[in-house]
Amino acid sequence: MLDAFASLDDLVACPQCDTLHAAQDLPDGARAYCQRCGIVLMTSQPAAMARILSLALTAFVMMIAAVSFPFLTLDAGGLQNATSVIDAVLAFNDGLAIPLAVAVAFFIMVIPLIRLVALIYALGPLVRDQAPRAGARKAFGLAERLRPWSMAEIFIVGVTVALIKVAGLAAVTVGPAFWAFAGVVIITVLKDQLICRYSIWEALEHPNS
């Protein structure tokens, strides 16, 4: 509940409905919910940052694999064609479709990678109980701002739908990049569920508290 005498620094705004709450220390494993909409506001999980960092590192490695290995192979009428994610982007590199190629590359590759790197940069020292790096707050803020624009999951859903339609016309073999991309999507969901933004901001602003 909001304390009328609480300092502005001790107030937490719900990201869903903007209701203000007074921040309180939580016991380990506890969660605080918004009184109006019920969304999780704060969590107290001492090992959460280490898990978030581990998942971010795993997603980064899998994203590199996803853009490096074959994504799928089509076999129709004796003709076989293997395609990677980069090949899918370059398919739009003619004329007026070039902006589309740039947008696809940014939304499914560049932005997810930038977000992962920013998160790793910001949380790395905190996991080792060290002072935050210079610019760690800006890095975490960048990762949060890019969150709505990271669309790897949209890409994998669209590809899955397309594969269902193409399966009747050609033999489709999914490559390691497909499974890597699927893994990135699952890991990203798990990682975002663990992130307590209030706790991370507090750790970045008051590393010795």
C-alpha cells in the first residue's frame, strides 16, 4: 500500500497500470503484486541474477549458431536447396525490398543480439558482487527499451506456419539453426520471467546496499 510519507525513491510504479506502491524488503523467494491489476512488481530471489546471466549467455551462443548454420533444406523434384537465416534476409535485397531486408535483419538478429549483449554487460559484475561497469544503467535501460522490438519469436512462429503449408509441396528438413532459434525463444521467455526490474535498478544504483 502507498505510504503518504514515503520518499519518491521508495515508490514502485506498476508497469501495467501505473499504480504507485511503497517498496518493502521481501523475504527470500517472496513476490509482491500490484494491488490493482495483480502483475508481479518485485521478487526476492538471491540466485535470480546468476540465472538471468546464464540464460542470456546461452541465448547469445544459440543466436550465433542460429545465424551460422543451415536453417532448413527443401527437396522437391530432385532439387535440393539449403537456406540459412542470412539467406532469408538477403532474399529481399532487390530494389524497393531492400528496406524490408534491413528491417528483418534488425528485428530477428541485430536487436536480439544487442539486447543480450547489453544485459550481459549490465549484470556480469553484479553476479560476482562487484561494482557495476561504467554505463551499466544505460545498457540495462537499452535492453529494456529494445524488448518490444526483439521479434525472434515472431519469426519462428511465421516460419513454422510456412513450413506447415510447404510440407505438402516439398520434403522439408529443419536444420540446426531452426532448433537454435527455437531454443533462443524459449530461453528468452524464461529469462524475462526471472527479471525483477526494480531489484536490478536498485542493484545498479546502490551497489553497496
